[in-house]
Amino acid sequence: MYEGNTNMAKPPKKIPCEPDREQVSMSNALARAAHRLTLSEKRIIALGIAFTDQKMKLPPNAGWKVRIHASQYAEKFEVDMHTAYDQLKSASRRLYLREASSVWQNKDHYDDTVEFNFRWVSSAAYSKAAEGWVELNFTPEVAPHLIDLKEKFLTYKLKQTVALQSIYGWRLYEVLLSYASQQKDKEFEFMEFALLMDAPNSCYKDFGAMRRVIIEPAVREINEKSDLKILEVEKDKKGNPVFFESIKKGKKVTGIKFYFKKDEQLKLKLPKSSKSKVYTKDDLDRNSTLARPGETYEQALRRLNTNK
């Protein structure tokens, strides 16, 4: 059973940002929790995880900090600098309020479960100075699911989710990936699936809405843009492929089942970016001719990265 922290958390450890890191790992339990994040918040959290040394040893009850620059966000997710600034700023304000939740088996009593709620970060700071950045302070509660993982965890390259433009596609990808190494299919109870997908209220009692809003767009994105393949189950009355099995009691849909496989040999084919170089403060330091007389770092970077 998870036991809450009774001691004051130790000061967080500052982790240097390594832009070339692209791997995201998390426990299967965390992947199967309700994340309650928007797409931009999910991107920031994922980038924070990718920039973390996940093999480090943290002392008990300790969190850690990761700083993400707007130029790194723009480059990874192929957005312009204005969009990167806006998404970092708005997401940093909301991330402190976001919490994940799950129901896990009680390790002390196997016939019991524990409902566990925790925050992703204990603070999220934003600065628009120079190139702009957000600094996340991950909580001690999330540490066991991201740091020094030994078993029952999933790993994927960040590039596998860069092309996903829907939070539902990303979440379904992570959830199914957490099962992919052990099984080739997974059945979810309807309410369980709705919670995992952070479905809007309109989907909870209307399977047709769930299918249109979440399932079909998410499956389409995953099959077109990732290394996970959700398999066709049947054809509908119009001859269109159906990629899930509806579990019914009478006429009511009570569950959803997916069949899937991970293609280890698949090379992700993303559209080539037409974007030119994203300039950073280091570029200005190395080449002073990039800045105009009297410009600050912030002014020069905004001009260089938006007027292309």
C-alpha cells in the first residue's frame, strides 16, 4: 500500500537540461493513471521527463527541477516561437493545479484497492526574458514512477508522439504501450476507458460520442503517425474498417477491446520540417552580427525567430 510522506520534502535537486535527450520512460501504473493534461501541458511534462536523468538516485521525499526553453519546445514540436512562448506561459500557470489519479491494488491487502491522487509538479515558473523558459519542480510523489525504474515500465522515443495533434491519441498510445510487451489485446470497462482518456462529460453516457470524439480520431493518428499499430477487427455496414471491439450487455456498450502490436522495425516517417533554424542566446553570443544595435537578447531572438 502506498504510504503518504510524513516528513518534509527535501529541497529539489536541479537537473541540467540536455536538449538531445529524446527518451520518455514511466511506470506502467503511471501510464494507466488519469493524467488530466491538455496537449500543450502533456508536451511540457513529456519534455521535462525526456530532459531528466531517469537513472539518477534521489534521496527520499525529494523532487527535482527541469528547465525547458521556448526554443527547445519550438524545435521539438515544430511550432513557431510565438506559439512556444504562449503555450509555455499558459501551461505553466495551469500545471501547478493539475493532478493525476489512479486506483491501485493495496500491497498489504490484495482484496482492497487504494485511490491515489497526486500533483505532477509542486511549482512551475515561467520567464519570458531572453529566449523564454519554464521550470518544472516535479513532486516526490511522482518520482517512483519516473526515476530509477527497474521493472514494469514503458519507454518510447519522444519523436513517436511529436506528430500527434490530439491528447487522446497520445494517451491511448501510452496506455496501450504499457501492455504491449506482455499482451496483444486489452479490454477496458467503459467508465475505466473514459477516465483514462479524460473524456468530456458528453462521452460518459454516449458511446457514439465516445467513438466520434475520442476512439476513431485517436486510432487514426496512432496508426498513421506512430510505431504502434491498432489492428482492424471488422468492417462496418458501409465497408469501413473498425479498429475496436464493442463489449455489450444487451444493447448497452459496457466495454471496449483493442488488438495491437508494436512494430520495432518501423521507422517513423514524419513530414520534413520547412522551418528554418531556431536561434538561441548562444547563437547571439557566438555571432554578434545577428543582433541590431541597441537590441536586447529578447528583442533579437523574437525578431530572428518570427520574421522568416
